[in-house]
Amino acid sequence: MDTEDTEATEATEATEAGQEFTLPRSRLANERLHALIPGGAHTYAKGDDQYPENLAPVIDHGRGAHVWDVDGNRYIEYGSGLRSVSLGHAHPRVIEAVRRELDRGSNFVRPSLVEVQAAERFLATVPTAEMVKFAKNGSDATTAAIRLARAVTGRPRVAICGDHPFFSTDDWFIGTTPMPAGIPATTTDLTVTFPYGDLAATDELLTRHQDDIACLILEPATHTEPPPGYLAGLRELADRHGCVLIFDEMITGLRWSEAGAQGLYGVVPDLSTFGKALGNGFAVSALAGRRDLMERGGLRHSGERVFLLSTTHGAETHSLAAAMAVQATYVEEGITARLHALGERLAAGVREAAAGMGVGDHVVVRGRASNLVFATLDENGQPSQEYRTLFLRRLLAGGVLAPSFVVSSALSEADIEYTVDVVAQACAVYRKALDAGDPGPWLGGRPVKPVFRRLA
């Protein structure tokens, strides 16, 4: 066993010996982060409030499906980079493509050939789109889609799927969350919601706001499969009411199929947005769609111009090279199928472990195999932040960093087996807390908190 392997077992051995699992260097690093960076992280979902108190590891480096924290502990990591690192950290093919570009310059005063090559690669992978424009993050892409929909329809309102947790950091969406501070009500009033899976309710909304709603935007699938005919029904509603249908494929892109959910389910949106897995951790996102719509942000039309996307760093050569390498790897190596196979094994193992410890109705795995999440339910079957805290704490102590169970293709069979063993140990403690009717003694501090909340 090498040095890193020895360090990786220290936390588990200490916990088994009855000692408290602590992360002193991570704790100090978190203090430094909070002193200089609002929230202590650049994404709220990475905040230390999402982890048990004083047990939010600060990462030193990652390789494949593993990460090491600044305290020297190694973890099997799930949900890597908030689902962005689906091939594993420092994937050789991606890194090689990036390195080839680094010596050639990363940003120029005019487009580089890499930009058209990346566009050709993307449109070959997602053939349901006719044009594409790249950016650095998902929010820019989704907001550009909203702006374009408003421009081409001449309508002000946006209809978002209220069952989906996140679309953008921009005002049109954040104003609808429990964190609307700083956003005028006049902006928020222009966003309305529709329920996922309910065509009748969506039809009623579009009828009530006749000639007022520019677009419907939703994730085509999340933790549940779309009901039969639902996406096709939305396509028909959008056509009938004259609005733009937008698929947010930030998560479903590549993970559902190489061409995203639209490729899997065979329903073509007017516009779609991609990110997350597209760059395997490198910053790249995409807005894609119908030529007649996308060209409104271009120069080859006679209508009013739309300021679609204009980002200084949107065409960084190394990020586009990463995206091309990722797409090629997915297609040539069958990555989506591997993600599903790994996820199915993990889901079956976790469910069996939970059932074996008598908590099968309380630790619940949900979602498509390539995008698994888990719910932690209390004695009454209700979602519980306290029980989530207990569960996360035991996973961390066992060397599993898992805010979700979203897999990467770098996971091995041994990683899955080890994870299931750690889950079983966590479920044994979960059972004790349920029997006691109080998870408090096993929390080690305040419970984890939801990302969207009004007060800190």
C-alpha cells in the first residue's frame, strides 16, 4: 500500500477505533476561504454548509474517481465537479488535447480554426441542432436562450418548469427562488411556472397568458423519466401557442445519450443548452438550436439584431479542445453506456445494503442510473436534513465523498463494492438513530442546510 493509500484509510480506522473523525487542515482552509470569498466557495452547492459541521474537505487534487483533501485523506468521489467531471479527473485523452493547444495560445483577436472544428464536432454529436455558440457557463447559455426567445416572439414572459431546481444565476430565474434579494419584483413577475409532466396545466397556463409567453424552458428529464408522450406533447403545445421550446440539457447532455435527452427521446426542441459533462471540468457551455433562430444573433439576416452571446473567453482554445476530446471519447468508447452500467450496480448495491440494515424505506436512491441522487427520510418518511447529515458524516468517515451518487466512468468495480460497504455501515448507524427517534447524537454539530434559503 503506497503512502496515499495509507493516508486514505486513516479516517476509517480512527472512526472504527472510536476516535472522532476530524479534518483540521480543511477546517483552517475553510476559514481562509470564508475570509476572502463570499460563501467560502464559487458555487453555493460546494459550500461547507452542505456538509456536516467541520467535515467539509478542501480538495488538494484528484485523479480518476478519487480525490485527496489537504489533510491527506483519499475519497471515492461522486457527483464530481457538480456532475461536470464525468470521465474522471485528469482524464488522459482530455488533458492531452488541452496541452496541445496551450503552447499555441488560448485567445485571439479573431476566431481560431478550433472554433469551427469544435462547432462541427458538437453538431455531429447533437445532429438535432443546426447551429451552436459556445460560452463558459450554463447561466450565460440559458439566459441567451431566453433573450433570443423573447426577441423572436416579441413576448415578455418566461415559463419555467417549477419542479426543476436550477436554470441560471440571472434575475429571470433567481427571483423565483427563496433567495430573491436584489431582484426587482417587476423582473420576477415576468417569470411564471408550469408543473413537470402535466400537459393540461401547461396548456391552461399558455392559454391564460395567450400571446404573452415567449418560451417554455425545462430539463427534459431529471430524477424521473418523462411520462409517455409528455415531451412530444410539450412540442405540440409550443407550436400551437407560438412559443419557443427550450431544453436545458446541462445535466442530461451526454449522460442520457451522446446527443442528450433530445437524442434519446426523439423530441427536438427549438433551442437547447449544454454544459457540465461537455468539458470534463474545463469551462465550456453551449447554446444550440434551429438555424433561423440562432442566426438572429448573427450577421446574415435582415431583421433586428439580437445580442445573443458575446464572451471574451467563450472560445478559449484549450476548453474547446477539451470539449472535442470529451465528445469523441463518449462516442468511441461508449461512455454513456458505461455510466449507466456503473450506476445500475451502485443503485442495486445501495438499495440492498439499506434494506439489509432495515432502512430501505429511509435511504432511497432515485434517478436515471447515470445521474443517481439519494433521499434521506425520517421516521415519518419525510425528507430530513438531520438524517442527511448523519448519512454524509458516516460516508465521509468511510472515505466516500458523495453529495449525490452521480457516477463517473473512472469508477472501478472495486470502488462500487467499497462504496456499498461504507453505505451499509452508515445505514447501521441510521437504523440506530431511527430506533432512538433522534439523529441528534450522531450529527456532530448543526445539520446541513439547503442551498436556496432566505437567511444564512
